[in-house]
Amino acid sequence: MEEKTISMAEKTYKVLKTFIQNCDYMPGQPISEKGLCEALGCGRTPVREALLALRDKGLVEIFPRKGIRVAGFTREQISEIYQIRKLVEPTVCVQYCLRFDKAVLLDYDRKFQMVDRSDDRAYYQLDTEFHRWLVAAAENRTLDAFFAELMEVQYRFGIYSARIGTAEKHDYYTEHHEIIEALLAEDVARIERALIAHTNYSEVIALKTLAAMDTL
């Protein structure tokens, strides 16, 4: 019985996390514990365990005797993410530029060229996967785990930007292509320049999203 409860809690956590990450449950949206039990066909214990785990991940906010809602974004949170990305990604890519598999880089270039920009999930999943792959060149498991969590927030924010109409994807192939070309050339100055430019462009879109949030 205990094993079944744990398994259901894990399953519930994964389902709810997916809903939240893909903005099927939007930031700030109230969540009904009873409604979740009915929708997922499970008891209150696994739902509560899943919600507590999601709270620990910063994805939901629980207010005792008041309710539950999907966590939103703050200016400080988003600003810190971009600050970290501009410190970590160029540093790793410059220091370990000789480690990148050129065949994989060319494959990513093809994927960015072919991805359906109207498919928000596919688009931002590819972006997240690529940037995590870049940082993985450092072969540092602690950094990988930290950066994975950061990019999960970035992914959800990207999906949210698309949902409210502030996302701009038209230059993303050009920017990723420039990063890839710089890495293929093993040109450290160009690598740093391309990564900073790409992150700055993304940050400008993020600022537009944050401004739009204030009007919703």
C-alpha cells in the first residue's frame, strides 16, 4: 500500500509539473486540491505530497487555510537568471571550446533551422537542451544540476511569454547559428560575443514580458 502511494505521488508530481512548465496552469492561477484529485483520479495524500514537492521547487505557493496558486515570476528572479547565464555560458564555452563535438554542433544547427517556430514547446525545449549541452562541456555534475533548474525556469518563462504574446522568435536561428559557427571555428572572442549577444536579446524580450505582466 505504501509503495502504491509513493508511486502515485511521483506520478502526480510529474503530471502537475508538466502542466505548470507548459503553462497549462498559468502563473498566479489558483489550484484546487479537490479539483486535482478529481481530475487526476487519485486521493488527497499523493496530491498533497506532490504540491509540497512543487512548492519546494518554487512552482507553487501554498497559503495555509487560504489556498494554493501557481508561482509567478519576479523581476529579481528573471534578472538573476540572465546575470548567471551571462557569467556561466561564455566562461564554459570559451574555456572548453575544444571539447565540443563538431558533428553535434552541426546537428543542432540543422535542428534550429528546421524547428517549427509555431510549436512553442518544441522550440523552447530545443533551446533549453542546447544551452544545457553547452554548459555540460565543463563536465561538472553540480553545475549541470544547478543549470538544469535554472533553465527549467527559463523554459517556463519562455512558454509564458509565448502565451501572452511577447515572445519574439524570428532572430533565434541567426543567433544560435552564430554561436555554433563561433564554436566550430574555436574563436574564443567570437564565442563570448555571440553568447552575450544572444542572452542580451533574450533578456530584452524578458523585460517586455515582465512589463506586460503588470498590465494583466
